[in-house]
Amino acid sequence: MSELTPTEKEANLKFLKEIFFDWPNYENIVYVDPGIEDCIMAYDGDKLVGHVVITRRVVEHNGKVFQVGGTGDLAVAKDYRKIGIGKILDQKCKEILKANNFDLGLAFCHPEVEKHHLANGWIKKEKGIIWATIGGVKEKQNIAIFWPIKLSDEEIKWWNNDEIDIGVGSW
Ligand SMILES: CC(C)(COP(=O)(O)OP(=O)(O)OC[C@H]1O[C@@H](n2cnc3c(N)ncnc32)[C@H](O)[C@@H]1OP(=O)(O)O)[C@@H](O)C(=O)NCCC(=O)NCCS
């Protein structure tokens, strides 16, 4: 993330604000988390057409510390959707999560994009609630999906069933 040039950062923010224009308070929570580790961008020539970030949260649950890789701000330009760019961003994310000592990937999604994630191998949390404090507000995440990397079968059950508070961050 620190390797982004100011021009790239500005272009990314413009792109994201256009896509998430109807998300209240979005401009105050995007790109503010010190835990942001990686930013993946897709281009058509010079044109930015896809984006996703990975944010780290260290979460303790049932006495075990998990390195959680949150994927957020996933967006593909309107004219470039449904040709597989979202899938490629997802694959890159997984490569980065695997290579950087994360125990699991975690994302919160809107109902309309749930199918996209499940088609790419994410697991939908069926029971229990994930709480995340974002922008000073503790929110219940209605749709949480996860991708196990270094979880035992027992830990997969925890992430699938338990109420888990992942603490404070912008994602
Ligand atoms: C969610 C989002 C990132 C998906 O990006 P995308 O690039 O369209 O994703 P993909 O192309 O990989 O897959 C989308 C669909 O196109 C289909 N598709 C992919 N390549 C295709 C091809 N060559 N021909 C026909 N269909 C294709 C996929 O099978 C998938 O189908 P489905 O909707 O029936 O599951 C995009 O819709 C988006 O930016 N939405 C707005 C922002 C948003 O809501 N972000 C998520 C916040 S939680």
C-alpha cells in the first residue's frame, strides 16, 4: 500500500467513490486503516478497471490468535463486469493471503455479490454473528464469508458457527 504513488492512490479513490457513491460515509472510511497491507489493481491499458484491498486484523477467539485477511473495496468498472476480472482479482487475493501468513480470508458482502464469492470458493458463515467496529461504530455484519487457509477442522467450525468480535478497523 505504501508503494502506491500519490497519482495511483488518487485514481483509486476516484474510482472507488464512483462505484460506492451510495454508501453513506464511504469517503471517511476508505483507505484509512493502518492495517491495509495490499492493494490489487486491474488495468485496461492505462485505465483502472478493477480494485481490491487486503487488510490485516489480529483476532483472538477461543484462546487462539488468528491473522485475518479482510478483503474489501472489491470493485470492477461497470463496463468491464462479467468477463472474469472479479475472478482474477479474487485469485490474486488468495495468492497474497496464502503467501503472507494469514490464517483465513474474511469478507463482508452485499446480497447481490454473495453469489460471486461463493462461486469462487468462499464459505458463507451460516450461524453466529461477526461484529466489526468500523468508523467508530460496532456493526453486525449480515453476510460474512470466509476462506480457510491455515484453519483446522475445529477452527473452521468456530468461524462457521460462533459469534466473533473482530475489533476495530476501517474494514
Ligand atoms: C462484484 C463484482 C466485483 C464482480 O466483478 P466481475 O468482474 O463482474 O466478476 P466476474 O466477471 O468474475 O463474475 C461475474 C459473473 O460473470 C460471469 N462471467 C465471467 N466471465 C464471463 C465470460 N467470459 N462470459 C460470460 N460470463 C462470464 C461469471 O460466471 C459471473 O456470473 P454470475 O454473476 O452468474 O455468478 C462487480 O460486480 C462489482 O464491482 N460490483 C459493484 C461493487 C460491489 O458491490 N463490490 C462488492 C462489495 S461487497
